Amino acid sequence: MNYDELIYTKEDHIATITLNRPERMNALTWKTHTELTQAIEQAKNDDEVRVVIITGAGRGFCSGDDVGEMFLSGEGLPGCVIQGYFKCGMLGRMLTDWLGERGTLKKIAVSYRGMDFPGDTLTCCGKVTNKYVQEDENYIELEIWTENQRGEKTTPGTAVVTAPFSARR
């Protein structure tokens, strides 16, 4: 099957699906969603395929949905934004990297207060707001956020973690 926004190859029992919109950081359109579903179904129905790899052409895997094409046409906004779920995931990763293997992310909640775009520089930040011991575990409450190069806090939130150490203020 031929695709317009994907490249599908198969070699040595491995199907590789490459998102092929590098000029848009492989942002997904309605057509890409449809083709991706079809390509996965193609691999699923091929008895020779044992592994499926999904990758992206160019310098990025996928920047999320191409909001401009899918939702924002005519709204005067740029065509592609960084998805809020992605930014929440980056904040979660920041916390789990900080905690190490013995710490646990108990709760994370964020709100989406601004748009960031491919090419923006995002920094994940956090600040301890409270710490306490409960049932012999060290709990730490944090204020967390993403901040772009314009100094805008676009994804503020809170988190609760347990840690094998006691946080200092």
C-alpha cells in the first residue's frame, strides 16, 4: 500500500513506519492519523511481521497534532503547537529523573495556560513548597511549570512525590 505522509518498509520481519512530514516536525494531520492506522493494520495482518517500529523523518519524531491544519484554520494562529500532554510528560520526566529509582511520583496536575511552538526552548522547573513524613515516607509537594524563552509559564502545575531523602527548602 502507498501512503502520502508515511513511509512503510519491511525487512527481516520488521515493519518500519516513518512519519514523513519533516518540514512540520512530523506533526500529525487527519490524513496522517488515517494512514498510520492503516499502516499499523497492514503490519498486524502480515504474518511475516514480528516487530513494528514507528519513527519520524528529519530531526524530530513527532511534534503532536498539526493543530493549524486540524483545528485552527482561519483562526490566525500558527499551524502547529506543542501539545500540553507532551509538556506534562516532560515535567513528569524531570521529577522522576530528580527522584531516581527509589522515589515515586504520586500525583501530577497541570493546566495549559499558553501555547508553545516547534522551535521554542522549553525549560522544566520545580520548587519545593512543602515536605512532611507520613507512614514513614518522605513526602514532598512541589510547584512545577514549563517556561519558554520568552519567560512565559505555559504549563503550571503541582506534584506530590515520595523520596528516599528529605528535601531541603
